[in-house]
Amino acid sequence: MPDREDITDLRLLRFDALAVLTLEKGLPELIHIVHLLPYGKENQIEVISSNFYSLRLNFKEFINNLEAEMNRARAIDVNDPREKAILISVSTAPKYILEEHMEELEELAKSADVLVIDKIIQRVKQINPKYLLGEGKLRELIINAMDMGATLLVFDQNLTPSQIRAITDMTELKVIDRSQLILDIFAKRAQTRDGKVQVELAQLRYMLPRLTGKGTAMSRLAGGIGGRGPGETKLEIDRRRIKERIHHLENELEKLTLARLERKKRRKELSIPIVSIIGYTNAGKSTLLNALTKSNVFVEDKMFATLDTSSRRLKFPEEKELIITDTVGFIRDLPEDLVAAFKATLEELEDASLLIHLVDISNPQFENHIDSVNKILKELELDTKPVILVFNKIDKIPFFEVKQICSRYNAIGISAKDRNTLIPLIDEIKNRLWQEVTCNAPL
């Protein structure tokens, strides 16, 4: 009979079936065929035992019927081209924090057009340095994922190169972490040459230390006549090409930065104040830009719907005007490679006379979002800039709550979809800007 190890291999390696043959005096006597059952069944496997010579089984038809039953049990469309993902969070943090982070990870997955079929939260006393969670738990998780028809495992925690290698060695499923998911969203959404270069640069910097394969110690044979060998291994060629590409992109980014500096210089010569809209991703920055300037910047109810900086002019009846820019959305624990690549874009904030910090008041985590944005501003050394705190989407919560929250934070409440609510914000921008200009004007 198949033992526990056989059954584990059957599930982990995704065999159609596993047969164990017993011999009597060197001849076949009994055959035991074990196969998986559809996900959700009380028993995970079924064993068919029969005399070897009397076994009658149309194996192809049997497996086809079993596969069809498994697909029905998974309750997902097997023809759906999207990745089917299981989201995993493993941490020592309190459960409520893990649940909050899992909600955000699910939103990121939806923005990446990933179908989420399950979410798993593991609160552990100690993080496993090799697998993040225990090997047995991980093996069980992978087996269940494959039973459910998953094609992708997404970890909320950033995985080290060694952890990614250890986990992928255990499964054929794709394994990514939160940073890779964010990078994938950025790659899909970047439209301008500037944005595409920065995203590709971030992806390559992230990928370089995570290239898997044999070590480079034996990648070259001894030099000399007859000893040059085949040269570089594919892994080392990949590393070299990535480094070359990174160098090329860095040079291109430098040129694009110079072009941006020229545009900034022209703006300064015209003495037009710049107001930058900042905020957590999906707070409604592009919608506000459109409402203020009557423009049509792309808007979608997804995280990182727009990545490229948009600038529009806003004219006032008093023959005054300013430039409003919409920046990329911020997010907690933004990948370091992404911060580095987008620093040039975020440097535009240095020229801003005023920042509008837009917050989605309807999001239960808005306080954490405010803290995350302030933290990034501090890292960029922009925390001394004058800021107007604005709560958006006030139409989604009761009026008395809006009034209370705005009073507590000394903020302005608006609905970017209703231009009538923007009057107090426009008045505050005018007061702050031209009061500041007056204060800084030479005597």
C-alpha cells in the first residue's frame, strides 16, 4: 500500500495517479492505484485495489473525468486567462494589522488584474529565516494551492533572494512578493518614456540579486590555450546583460532628468507657482486635478491607476495662474528600488510652492495612510513644505463624521466629483500662495 510519503509526492508533484504493485513469487498479484480527489472532499485521496490480472480501467477516460470533476469543484473558470493567486501574510504583528495589510494586498492584486482565490494569514511567534513559515506548513499550503487551481503565490512580506529560491524549489507555482506585485502594476500603467524607463530600471535592480542558478565559481574554466572552455554560463551572461541594461537606463534617465530641469527652469522664469497634489494611492488625485482644471487625465478606481506626472494650468479671474501637478500615489513600505527609480519624478515636488495632501476619508485606514505619506515626505526631505490637508470622498460618510474629522485635523473636506465642494479649497490655495508670495516679495 502507498505510504504517507508516496501520497505527499502524489499531491506535491501533481501525478495523475500512483500505483503500487505487490509481487508473489516474483509475479504481479495485487495492484493499488491511489489518486487525488476534488478539492473540498472529506477524504483527500482514493485507493483502488484489485487483482492485477482482473483490473479493467480505461485510464485516459478515468483521468479526464476526474480532471473535469476537479475543475467543477474549484469553482473557478479554467478558461480565465488571469493568474489565480493565493495571498499569504506571515508575520509576528498583531492579527488586526495583518488583516489590514491583507486587504491592501488584495486591492493591489486586483489592480494587477490577478484573480484572488484565497487569502491565508499566519501569525507566528518567530519568522522562519528560510521559508518565512515552517516547512511543513508551507508544504501543506502549496498542496492546497494546487488543489484549488492556483497558479501564483503572493506574499505580503518582502522575500529575500534566498527565501524565494527555497520556496520555488518546493513548487512549480510562481512565487512573488508585494514589491514584485507593485512593480508589475507600475510596468503595466507607465505611459510616458520617463515612467517606462524608471519602472524598467526598478525591475532590473530588483531582479539582479534574485537571479537563481549555480554559483559563479565554476562559470569559467582556466584560461590559456586548450583551457578556455565554453566561457560564461547563461546565468552570468544574464547578470552581465542586466548590469549593462541598468547602466544604459541610468544614462537615459539622466538625459530625461535634464529635460525636466529645463522645463522647470522655464516655469521659474515665468514666475508661475506650482501646486502638487500628493497622497496615498487611490485617494482621488487625478479626479481632483480634472475637477480643478477641467481636464481629462485618466481616472480609474484602482491602486496606481495613473503613474506619470500630469501638469495643468489653473487660471483665476484676478489674472493669476498656477500649475497643478498630479504625482504618483504613495504607499506604505514602498520598495526601495522603486523609490530610487522614482526619486527623479518626486523631485518635482521640490519646486512646489504648496502641497495638497489628499486623503480618502472613506478608507478605514486613512490615519495610517496620512502617516505613510508623511514618512515618505520626510525621507525625501520635503516635510518642511507648506501643506493643505484635504479629505476627499466626503459624500461616502455621514456629514457629522466629516465635520468632526476635518476639525480634528484642521483640514478641508471635499468631493472631487462635485466641483461645488471645491470652493473652500480654491480659496485656501489662493490665500496660501499669494500670501506667501507677498511675504517673500523683496521690499
